[in-house]
Amino acid sequence: MHADSKAPSVRFFDGFSLPIRKTRVCIAMKHDELSRREFVRTATAGAGAIASLAGGAGLALADAADKPAALGGTPAHQGAWASWPQWDQAWEPQILEVLRSGVWSPAGNDEGPVGDFEKAYAQALGANDCVATSSGTAALLTALAAVGVEAGDEVIVSPYTFIATYNAVLAHHALPVFADTDPATLTMDPASIESRITDRTRAIIPVHIYGMPCDMDAINTIAQKHNLAVVEDACQAWLAEYKGKKCGTLGDLGCFSFQNSKHIPSGEGGAVTGVKQPLLDRARSYHDCGRAFGAYEGRGNFSRGLNYRMTHYQGAMLHQQIAKLISDTKRRQENGDRLTAGLREIPGIEPVRLPENSRAVWHLYAFRYNPEAFSGMPRIKFMRALNREGVPCSSGYAQQYFDGLLDEALNSRGFQRLFSAERVKSYRDSLHELKGNKQVCETTVAVFQTLLLGTERDVDDIVEAVRRIQAHSASLA
């Protein structure tokens, strides 16, 4: 094969790309930075190729062990990181059995592989029940319907999240009103919630972003004071813990995603969990075309609902991965603790602060970057240098509320009927008050969870890469 358009390539931040063979690597760019979704999709494919290219033939020097790769040194990490998702051939017989049975849908009952997964996942979380859905977005839509969010309502939402959180609220013809982000935690700042509450507010959606629990005691106290529902967006927080309880059991309902990048994947998939059975019954009814179920039996055959059911072969995939999820989570947490301890010693790097007595599960491991401690080096240059050390990284989420999605909704005929011009103006103005979230979007750097599935030496390589860049930042800036 010639070095042509068919060859896989490594794309660096300045748009320059090099063809490579036998290693699929591509770091995708958006606005000159890595978006979380593009980063997750590509980062696991072969960071070793970046490491081998970064050093450059003939550039090794006597002090290469300390010099950053961007200055001609040897990359801190050499070789590939774990790929994702990971498959075990031992799972195949059960899935083939499902496919050959011809019974692929759980419509109208809770038996079979989906039901088995629901019971096992609820048990793993300490939840009363689990309602498996077709996606994490479907889980959010279902949960919001179950707690009674309707057209013209308002929902307090974390702005630092995947766009599905916003979209689920908009799909119910409700307004996602953003509380600010606490820069120290990257999660919803409870102190910013009450100023956003109006007579239309129906619910709060705290997001356990990157698998980091929110300050749920403070959030639940505010919700109870104002008679608001709490729907946890735990789509990145499988088995994360807050004060002895699992995320997804801390509010009225919790929502999970099993999309391809997630720690327990089935391509697409999701779940609604919780401890309040009547709400879970309503969720089960809604996700199954509104079929009467549990507390809703005896109210007619159907109520309002949609088809958000999971398939049985997805259920079979997920059920068999629960043990792996538990063991992988333990490794990520141990390596995450080691990484935090190492990065905390480097000037200009601020690991995330977690709530007291909580455990993150690190879908992405994030930290905040202070350029002042790096000789004024912009974040984008720091990320370029870190990638050259063989450590793929992302800038995380941006200020998505300025990307046009909300304008499209607010300018629509339906939303103009539901919300006054005065309310829309005050809402638009409030987006500029999100100073904490702006700071988070401009300073966060994150690495994907597969980097925490390696050895202690691999984790130390990450710390060493950041240390080198900091020590030589004057030459790199």
C-alpha cells in the first residue's frame, strides 16, 4: 500500500497527519481541540503509534529520558493502551441461543435475558428495580416522563454533560435551565440551584459526569424544599458510590447508558433505576408503549408511553459483563487513586475534588490545567505535548449552550407558544452567568478510562509525561 488516502493516519492538533500501517490511530479535532466523543472513539485504537512517531528517528539525545518528546526526547509511554470495547468469546453461546430462539424482544413481559439483566443490575446497585431501555437517552426520556415533566415545565440541568441531557428535556417540550458547574468538582454546584428555580420548575438533573458523584445530599435537600423530582444522569457512573450508596439510587430515578464507549457496553442500551417502586412501575409502563404495569395495572390497558425497550441479545451481552464491570471498576479506582496522588504533586495540575466518602469510576479521568504554572503554555499546546508523550487526552466538553441547539428550540413555533418573550430573554441572559462552567470548559484535560486499565507503571508514565512537560514548559510554550 502506498502512503495515500487509504492508509490510516495519526492526525495532530495542527491538522498535520502522517500515514501509518498496522496501527489504526486517528485523533480527531473539533475547533482545534479534541471533543470527548471523538476522543473516546479514537483514543483506544493505538496510542503507541503516536509514541513511536513522536520521538523521531535520530532525535534521541543523552538526556532523552527526561526531555519531552516534543523537544526530541523519548515518549514517556511507549506501546498501545487497551482497546475498547473488549469482547470475551465465552459470552457467545448465550447470545447465539437468544438469536436462534427467535424471541428477541421482551415486549409485554419481564422474562428472558433482559429480565435477567435487570434483576442482576438492580442487585449490583442496591436498587429496587431496573428498567432496561434502548439507550441512555431513552432512559432519560423515560425517567422524565415518569416524574411528570411536561410541555412548558422547566428542569434544572448541569451544563457540563453530553448533549443528550439537554435534548431529553427539550424533547419533552420543557426548558433546560442550567445551574452552574463547580470548577473544583466538575459537577453541578448546589449553591447555584435555587436562583434558577421558578414556578414552572419540575425537576433537577444532576449529572455524575465522567463517573464522579455529585453532592447529592445538598441537591436532594433543595429538591425536597421545593417539591422537585431528582433524576440522576448516571449515564457515565456505573457503580460509582456516594456515602455508601450507588449512583442511580440517590434520587427519585437514575439513568444509565450502555453505549459502545461505556464501561458495560452493548452497542446501544440504557436503564432506569431507583428505589421508589411506583415511579419505576411508571417508567416500565412508559418504556413499553404505555402498557399497564404494577402500580398502573387496573387503569386500562394503556397509558401514555413509547417503545424504548431493550432487545434480548443486548440483555444477554450486558448480563454476562457485570462481573467484568465490577473487576474493571476496582482496577480503575486503584489506578485513579495512584494517578491523583502523582498529579497532585505537579504545579499547575489540579485533580478533581470528590464529595466526602464517595468513589468515582472514571469514564474519563479529568484534571484542571493552569497555564500560569506552565510558563503560560496554552492548554492546546499542553495537550499536543501530552499526546506526543504517548498519552491520548481530550479537552472534554465545551459551552454547548452556545452551539445553536437552544436557539433552534427557542425559535421554534412550539417553544414560542410555551414560553414568553420575556422568559426567553432572561433565559438567554442567564447563559452568560455560568462562569464556573466556562472556567471548567476552558481548563479541563481528560484521559479515557482504558488508560486506567493498565499497570501501575502505565499510570506512572502518565504522571511522568505531565512532569516532563511542566519542567520544560518554558521551552515548549
